[in-house]
Amino acid sequence: MAPKLHLVAACLSLAVSAAAGAFADINKKAYDYIVVGTGPGGAPLAANLARAGHSVLVLEAGDDQTENLNVSQWFNFNAAGNDPATRWDFFVKHSNDEEQEARYIHRTWRKTDGSFCVGLDPPAGAKPLGVYYPRAGTLGGCAMHNGCLTMNPNDLDWNDIAATTGDDSWSADNMRKYLVKLERIHYNSTYKHGTDGWLDMTMLDPGYNKPDMRQLQELAAEAAGYSKADTPALLQRDMNGDQENRDNLIGPFGGVSHIHPNNRRSSPGYYLRDTVAEKKYPITLSLDTLATKIIFEKKGSRQPKAVGIEFLQGKSMYSADPRYNASNPGIPGVAYASKEVIISGGTFNSPQLLMLSGIGPAKQLKKHKIPVVVDLPGVGQSVSDNYEAGIIALANRPVADPSIIFPSFWKTTQGKIRDIYMWCGGFAFEGFWPGFPNLPPTFNSTYGPREYECALVHMNPRSHAGTVTLRSANPRDMTDINLNFFATPDSHKDIRAILEGIQWVRSWLSEVDPTAENSLAPFNELHPCKGVIGKQTCSDEEQMTYLKEQAYSHHASSSCRIGADGDEMAVLDSKFRVRGVKGLRVVDASSFPKVPGAFPVLPTMMLSEKASEILIKGF
Ligand SMILES: Cc1cc2nc3c(=O)[nH]c(=O)nc-3n(C[C@H](O)[C@H](O)[C@H](O)COP(=O)(O)OP(=O)(O)OC[C@H]3O[C@@H](n4cnc5c(N)ncnc54)[C@H](O)[C@@H]3O)c2cc1C
Ligand SMILES: *[C@@H]1O[C@H](CO)[C@@H](O)[C@H](O)[C@H]1NC(C)=O
Ligand SMILES: *[C@@H]1O[C@H](CO)[C@@H](O)[C@H](O)[C@H]1NC(C)=O
Ligand SMILES: *[C@@H]1O[C@H](CO)[C@@H](O)[C@H](O)[C@H]1NC(C)=O
Ligand SMILES: CC(=O)N[C@H]1CO[C@H](CO)[C@@H](O)[C@@H]1O
């Protein structure tokens, strides 16, 4: 299928006209609340506060691309991910081992002419940038270019937060009510769901009527312990239901996504945009506005209180923006909050803003001559991420009607509960790099029409050792990010779990009869072990080395994590309050103690609803 270029071209004029307006008039004005960032953490909270009658100022570094068809048509998500109108380019490390970093197949380099190149053999003079890590700097944050898959995390993930903080409102039972509140489901489920929330939720067609897909889905169902005949019902199973013992349910499920059945993306960005457009609520949205510092008031011996924000207004003020121009200084300003300031800049930007404002590890702040407001050693630490990898093979003939809509869970012997989420179909997804290729249905395949992949997401990583550290005191600079993958002595168990997930896929791909007429088999695996499936000779060790070095990720969390009283690395208490100051909270993916489930976008929205309740109702 050709990329839907006609869709993409039609919206150019819209994007340009949206960019032309003047900046919001907010300088020196005061509001009840200021919210920084409009991703899944910030946008629902800002909209809910305004709908409850509080005056709210929302600052967003990017602009409004909600009607850019790359964004609004969800299946253009990889075009959106590459779109300079929305993307922020981060480059991270996976470890401190330079030799290992140099073996990462999609390492990205800056060539002498300023452009990117990707791979192991860069031209002379090219400088290594690291592992490309996509983010969106736009109204709505990364939920405007993500893959839209949702998963209410395993119950254990929520219950763990309740147990470590002693705050029972984090229990899976209680958290589910925020899911029900925010969603408007368009699928049939026997479980309790919401039908009048702001987020459209659709269960995607699993493609069971396509013979190739059906055959592979039935084999996967059998390999998970069901019968072939169970497959259609399994493919309608609700990932976001509240089944008994759901943490242990494996095999095929329906793919529930934050989209409308008409293929329009649904997301917090639209909820916020529409709340502003209704003009009934006391809300001011200032786009093209980069928050640069939190202002504190210090009276006597009382804790410092956050009372406002300094910002820069201007296009592309942050250097992750591909259109960044350092000689455009922007227009500085300040705005005040009488009640609270809430930071929702995402996992990479929230800790940066705290540190720029004097909240963070004192040693690091002093190095950059930033006056210390609170020495909080956990800021920018404890970063955790889902590890991702794929088993990718070439079928014996083109895969008909490739579908990516086939999610499945797998429980390995390494995990107490299901710990591998996978989605399979005729595509190739092997991480991210500048210009990363499209997936179906608008796809541009990497290995041609015979490609077939199961992409694996490993949940509950043992290691939480990633770091976000300041590169400078300039708020327009990016930070240094090292995800420090697999950094605990028992991390090999995570790699082993990924391998077991891959072996599970092989177990059913090798069931396809190569002698049948028009067979898809044999499958010739490309990664992680070259060879005909069932006849490979790679050792576990070789494969685990490959997985360790080539794993990728895009669900980073926990850089400003919640933790118990007395946990010196905790940045927040269980009500999102930044420790050591007043009037300041962090509400976004950085708040999670650990990366939630396999897909963080839905839990981040649930967390935003929880924070809304705390601020509006006081509990
Ligand atoms: C390509 C891609 C695909 C993904 N696919 C999925 C998926 O299918 N399912 C899933 O569950 N998750 C997915 N994710 C992850 C998910 O989208 C993120 O975890 C989620 O968006 C995090 O929300 P957030 O509010 O913490 O931060 P973000 O979404 O990063 O939002 C932060 C916002 O704050 C703004 N901001 C930052 N700093 C400042 C500042 N100083 N001043 C003003 N504004 C600022 C940014 O512009 C941005 O709009 C994907 C992510 C990417 C990048
Ligand atoms: C859509 O994204 C692509 C990059 O993936 C970009 O080339 C194109 O200009 C974008 N279209 C619009 C309308 O912004
Ligand atoms: C839900 O079930 C009803 C009744 O069986 C059916 O008519 C309808 O098409 C179903 N909706 C979806 C989205 O599957
Ligand atoms: C960068 O900004 C400066 C100052 O506004 C301007 O003169 C220059 O043309 C800009 N450069 C580009 C490449 O847009
Ligand atoms: C397999 C395939 O369709 N590849 C195409 C991807 O897009 C590039 C650029 O448009 C083409 O050159 C490839 O042929």
C-alpha cells in the first residue's frame, strides 16, 4: 500500500496558518494554577481544573497541530513521528560502555554538513549523537504521534504503589475508576467501562477474516494453551477489563486504542483544545511558550512556595526541535499562580525544569552555578523503561493483508506475572532513528512484502538506573540522558524473559506446515537469530548478547518518582507534591515509581485524572 500522501499534502496550509498568530498575552498576569506541558499528564488536569471553575494558565512549548492529518489520522503515526512540525529529537545512551554503544545498529550521527546518518559505518568527520529517542513537542505531547495502544497495567503495578507509599487510593481497584471516568468506549465488553468520557477507545479489527492472519493467530492461541476454536473470542478479549487474575492471562487479546472508530486520533490534546475552544471556562492556553524556571517565594523559616513561572515565548525555543534557531532569543516573561504550579513536561523535561529552578541533586546544581532551593537527590534519577525487541522473519511468500492488530501477552518463567506484551503482523519495527520507516497501513516496508514480526515489550524491568542530568544551565539546551539498561546484577533475567518470548513465537511459527499448498513456511528469521525457524543453531548466549545490545525503548518514566516518606530518592509524595517545597506538583510519566505496564499513555492519563480529583476535591 502506498503512503497516503494525498492526506498529508492537503493540510499544509492549515499548519502554516496556525503558526502565524501572535503569542498569548500572559506576561505578569496571575492565575489560580499554572500547568506546564500538555501531554497525557498535563492536558487532562488543566482541562479538569478549568471545568471545575479554577483559573488556569497552560504553557506548551509546541504549537497546535491537531488538524495536521499526520496527527489526526492515527494510522499516519509514524509520519507524525517524523514530522518536523511536531517532533523533538532526543538522543540517549543505553549504557556507559562506549564499545557497546558503538555496536548499536541504528546509532545516529551528525554529518559535517549538519544532516543525520544512521548505522555502524558513518562517513569521515561524523559525530555520534547516540540512540534516537522520539518525543513530541506539540499541543497534546507524545499522545499526538504515538501508536495509540492502551493497556491498563497489571493490577500488581498499581497495588505496588499503594503498598510502597501506604496510600490505598493507588490500589488497582481504585485506579480503575479513573479509567472508567475518562473513557468513551466504542466496543463491546462485559466489564464495567465508561461511555461518556473525553477519550474515544476502540478495539481494532484483528484481521481474523484474513486467512494468513487467522492461521497465525490460531497457532498463537494454541501455543498459549487454548484451542483454535477459541481464537475469535480471544481476539475480542478486553485488555482493559477487570478479569479475575488478569495479571496472569496470556495469549491473544483485542487491541484497544485511543482512537475513534472513524480513524481519528482521540487524545488529551483534543480534550484540552476543545475545553479552550468552548470559551466557557477560565483557561488560557499559551502555545509556543517554553517554561524556563519555577519562581519560589521564601518567607522566614517556612518552606519555599512555588508562586510562578518564567518563560520564553517564540517558535521552536527548545533545541530538541528540528527548527531550532539559537539566534532567535524569544520573548521572556513571567506569570503567577496563587494556588499551585504543576509541572507536566514529561520524563525528560520535568526533571530539567526542576533542576533549572534549584530542585535537584545539590552537587549537580552547584556545578552549573544554580542556587539550591532544595537538595533533592532523586530528581532525574530512577529512570526506567520497557525494553523492546522483535523477532523478525521472512515468510516463504508475501504475507497477504498484513495486520499489526494482534496483541498478545506471554508469561515467561522469569516473571511472577505476565511480563511480555507483543503485537504481531506483516511489518518491521526495529526501533527508532531519524526517518524511521512507516508501519502498516500506510507502510513502507524494510524487508519487502514477506516480512513478519512479533514486536515484544518487556514489562517491569528490574533495573531503574536511568539518569537525566543537566548539560548546562541554559533552559533551551537538552539534557544528557543515559537509560542505563540492564544495570542490576539480575538483569540477565529480563533478557532471558525476552528470549523466552521470542522462543514462544518460534514455537508456533514452526508449526506452520511447509508442505501445505501456498504455505507461509518456512520462516527465515533475520533477527535475533539468522536461519530457518526450527533449524537455527544460535546459542542462548549469542541471542542474549544481541538482545542486550540492540534493545530499544520509548516509554521512559520515573525521573521525578513518587516514593514513601523516608525514601531519600523519592521526589514526590503519593499526592504528587514535590518534597521540601509548597505549591508544586509533578504530574506526568515522570511521577511513576516504575514504568507502568507495557504502554504508559493510558496510565498517565489515569494519573492526571487522579491528580485532578486531589486538587479539585482535596483527596
Ligand atoms: C513514537 C512514540 C510512540 C508511542 N507509542 C505509544 C503507544 O502506542 N502506547 C502508549 O501507551 N505509549 C506510547 N508512547 C509513550 C507515550 O506517548 C508517553 O509515555 C506519554 O505521552 C507521556 O506523557 P507525558 O505527559 O508524561 O509527556 P509528553 O507526552 O512528553 O508531554 C510533555 C509535553 O510537555 C511539553 N513541554 C516539555 N517541556 C516544556 C517546557 N519547559 N515548557 C512548556 N512545555 C513543555 C512538551 O512539548 C509536550 O507537549 C509512545 C511515544 C512515542 C514517542
Ligand atoms: C507529515 O510528515 C512528513 C514526515 O513524516 C512530512 O514530510 C510532511 O511534511 C508532514 N505533513 C504535514 C502536512 O505536515
Ligand atoms: C456490540 O454487540 C451488538 C449486539 O451483539 C452488535 O450489534 C454490535 O455490532 C457490537 N458492536 C461492536 C462494536 O462490535
Ligand atoms: C535565525 O534567527 C535569526 C534572528 O531572528 C534570523 O536572522 C535568521 O535568519 C534565522 N535563521 C534561520 C535559518 O532561520
Ligand atoms: C519496500 C518499499 O516500498 N520501499 C520504499 C520505501 O520508500 C522509499 C522512498 O519513498 C522507496 O524508495 C522504497 O522503494
